[in-house]
Amino acid sequence: MFSNSATSSQVMFSSSSSSSITNQSRPLPLTILTRHSHSSRFAVLGAGFAGLSVVWHLFKHSPKELNLKIDIYDEVGIGGGASGISGGLLHPYSPKVKPLWEGAQCWNESIKLLRIAEEASLSRDCQVRESTEQYMKAFVVNKRGILRPAMDMKNMTKLNDNAKTCLPCCRVKTLNNEEAQGLLPGVLLPFNTAFFMPEALNINPRHYLEELFLACENLVKESSSHDSGEKQLSLHKKSIHGLSEFEGEYDAVIICLGAKVNMLPEISGRLPLRTCRGVIVHLEPPDDTRCYPEDGPSILSDAWIAVESSRSLNVGSTWEWKSINSSPNVSIEEASKALHELLPKASTIYPGIRDWVFTGARAGLRAMPPLTPLGSLPLLGCINDFIGRNRSCKYWLFGGLGSRGLLYHGWLGNLMAHAVLSCNEEVIPSELTSWKNIKPKY
């Protein structure tokens, strides 16, 4: 899959890991079982938000006596797909500031994984304090919140109503023009009202995923002192051409390939997913006198602005539906088109960036799930019956995260790990498995 070349890069450790079950919104089995009582081997396809979350939780919750080997397959490597180039804006709300389905649970679990990755990052450079501080500044880009301006009267009324039911874990404050100017000097509010999420975060997704992978490695190594089951973790940078490659080799295969899942012949065209390519442009100020306010928040509007620093902004994103182009590289023509689409939208809210300098662009291909009465929910579940024929291992799908992978990956990765370890799809809420009853239209 992905290309004709195949290379392999491995990191392996032997250890044991204790079992731990976090609180869920629904009961989990009292006993975690695996197909083999003392040894299991799992393959995780994809090293983005979904894949690394599953890996972490599989090791975290596996019985300490279990010999567990996990192989991660991703041709590009850690965070090389759409996850690694996303905007990194983390909050539990829809564009109209309505709490998403299980938003609080998803938020809390994502924050846990962020803290775990931060701890791994600190452990990497604990002997060099300056290096650590510099790396952490790049890792968690800012904790200054996100501002959502009202763009029209109907929009403002809806935002106002939804803000009243905001979640305690990520509050939404209503600001008038004067309050918004105090927060972000120079911001332009079409209807003199904005909604501010002070706890919302802007993450550097590539750095986060690299540190989450390091946390997985550390979890394996830290358990080495336990006289119990052996744990191993391997990363393989290689092409995958189909699920038949894993037959007979693994007890379970967890597919976390995002939009690239359609390149698997056993699944291609059969999932209720739409693909959408999004381009993000990077801007820098023309000189030192026109920087973004040092403590200014990121912005969510018709185009979003994700703040890396006062001299570095990402603006996104375009929406090219039905694209099959998964390359992160952006041509000059595509970049120019994206800039002419995104900059006018972003500068409507923050005019100060109109003359900022374009310094580059990147793109990702998202897998967008179908709309349900509860919103656009990811696709989870066992797919042995879906792909047909009796197989010697369990195949699981964790996909359709769309543009909310950063929010959903923590909790859903936890659920998926418990389902795999217990061989029990009922661990997963029915809302996330009901996609099997939908006939694809795309």
C-alpha cells in the first residue's frame, strides 16, 4: 500500500506491563481475556492519532502476565499522514459551540494522553534543562485559548444559546468588543461579539505524536523490572498491499489508516466515508514590528488561525471533497489557490495578517464519517463479518475521525484497546458501530 518500495525500521524492548482500567462512561468487562491466555501478537496499521492511542492503551491495560508483541505499520512513520499536519486545535465543540457527543469524556481522555506525552518529552531531555524548555515550547504550542467570533445575527444567536450549555472542563465565555480587544488587540468582530474558550489548546501534532510514541516505548521499558510477561514494540516503515499479508501472523489487526483505508482491497469503496483534502498555509510577519500579540489566542472562524508563536501562524483549511491525493506536498498552484481562499477569510477577523509573508503549505487527506443524529461520529468495530470469510485473526476498524482526531483519539483508543483485549465488540458504544448498517453512497 501507498508505494512500491518497502523498508523496515524497528525499535524493540522486552518487559512486562501492569493492567489498569480507567473509568469509562459504560461498564467494561470485569476480566480482560485474549485469544491466547499467555501470548498475543497485534498489528496496528497507521501511526497517527488513532494508531498510537490504541498502542498506548493496549500496553497499559494488558494483563501483566501476558506476553504481548505489537507491530506498528506505517510507510511514512510517526505522524506522517493527516494527523501530523493537522491544525492541532483541541476543544470539545462543534463550529456553533455546541458540545460534541461525549465531548467531556473525549476531552478528558485526550488531556490524559497529552500529559503522558509531555512527561515522555521531559524524560527525553531531563539532563539538559534549556533543551527541555525549548522542546516543550514547541510541543505544546500555546495554552492561551481559542476565540470564536460571531459572523452573522443567526450565527450569534445560535452561538449564544449553545454557550449557555458549555462543558465545565472547557468553558465558553461571551465577550463584547472591548473585552475581545483586551484579549487580542486588533481583532475585528463583525457583530461585536465573540466566544472565548480559555482552556482550549493548540498542539503541535507532529511533536505530540513523536512523544506519544516515546511514551509507548517508555511504558514497555518501565515494566522490565516486573517478573512477568514479555512486552515488545516494533515500528515498521513499509508498504501494505492488503490484509491478507497479516493472515496467520497476528491474533488481531487494528486498522487506523484514516483516508488510506480505501487502498486496502478488502475494504475499498465499502465504507461510508468521504475523503477531503485540506491545505494549510504558513505565514510569518514581514518585519519585527507587526507580530501577533504575544498572548493572543488562536481563532476559529470561516478560516482558522493556529498560533505557533508571535512570528508564526498556520491558517486553514481548504476543503477539496472526493480527493484521493494523500501527499503532504503542495504544488505552487495549489498553495497559491489555498492562500487566495484562506487569507481573505482569516484577515476579516484579524486584519493585521493581510501583509504577512507566505512561507509554505502542507496538506492532508481526511476520512470524513457520515452524519448521524448525534453528529459525525467515527467508525469503530470488528470487521471480520464485514470483509467476509472466516479468518484466523480478528480485524478491527478505528477510522473516520475526520477533522476531530485530536479530540476523539484518546477515549476511542481506550475503548478499542479494551475491545481487542477482551475480544468483545460490545465494549464499544453502539453509536460507534452502527455504521455497519449504512450503505456507502460515495
